[in-house]
Amino acid sequence: MIHQEPDPLSIPSSPPTQPRLVIASQNPGKLREFQTYLADLAWDICLMPADLDIPETEPTFLGNACLKATVVAQATGDWAIADDSGLEVVALAGAPGIYSARYGQTDPERIQRLLDELGEELNRQAWFTCALALARPDGQIALTEIGRCAGEILSAPRGENGFGYDPIFYVPSQAQTFAEMSAETKRQISHRGVALAGMLPKLKQILSKAELL
């Protein structure tokens, strides 16, 4: 039998490997959000490996965002982006702050604890803060951004949308809680939306240059 070498022209070429941007999270909602914002870039945007555990040991939102981005970038060898967010209440000296997600086991527990601690306090001022950090594949931080949304803490939950403290976080300019807003409205005015909007032009510029390397 005569062995015939395949025609090189008939062998489908492998598509070039897309550069990857890893989200330092296991939250599919965050993945969809970044995929939407960066849809015009030829990047594979994915969640971090499920077995990667990152203790949030820094005392600030920005510190934790940088820590997570660095750990994920070094573990994967890819660009990585991370956020750290939370609620800060004036009358509680900024609490729950970086402990927002650890204020209870469930969202209702966290909300109830916050309302119990506020009690009849008249000053209900609060704000959500989001810190974003982008790390290069070697773990060096390339870009950071902080976004905030000011509001007030209601005495009882309102609305069915969102998650976390959304039902008690009231935004006077919208006359709604986060949980009463449409997803589009919340995306535009929320702390994460503000941070992403501020970072996006610089983020796209950096990733576009990295894509050419």
C-alpha cells in the first residue's frame, strides 16, 4: 500500500489562540457583565478556576481587589481583573464595609443585622463602593478604579430585584431602592457601573495593545 502524505492545503489550520482575561470570581453574573462591556475585543473572557481560594485579608476594598487580581493572574498566567465591593454606613463608622458579605449567612440575615445595628438612628446615609483592579500575567497591577453610589438605608426592604443589601439601599435621585430598579438603570448608576465606566476606556486601550503582542 502506498502511503500518501496529506495535502497541507487540505488540513484545516488551528485558529489563533485568543488572549484570555480571567475574572477573579465564580459569579456567572459578573462574567456576563464583563463580556457585555468588552464585546468588541477579541478576548476570551472567563471565570477563575473553581479550585482557586483567595482569602480577602486586606483592610480596604482596593487592597482586596488588587490581591485577588494578582493571585489569579499569577495562578493562570493570564491577564486578570477583580473587584471588591461593599456597603458603608455613616452612622456605623463605615460598617459593614469590607465585611459586607460576611455580615450573616444569607441576604435576609445580613439585612436584618444591619437594620438592628442602625435601630432608630436618624442619619441613614450610606454608599456602595466598588474597587476594580487589572493585573498583568505576572501579577503586576496595571490599572485600578473606584466607583461609588450614594444613598440611604431604609427601615424595611423594598423591591424584588437584585441581591444583598439592594432592598434597603434607597437612591434619592431615582426615588427607588436598588431592588426596585431595572437592571439597566442599576447598571448605569451603581458603584460597579460607575467603576467600570471609569475604567473601560483605559482597560480597552491596555488590552488592545496586549492583543498585538
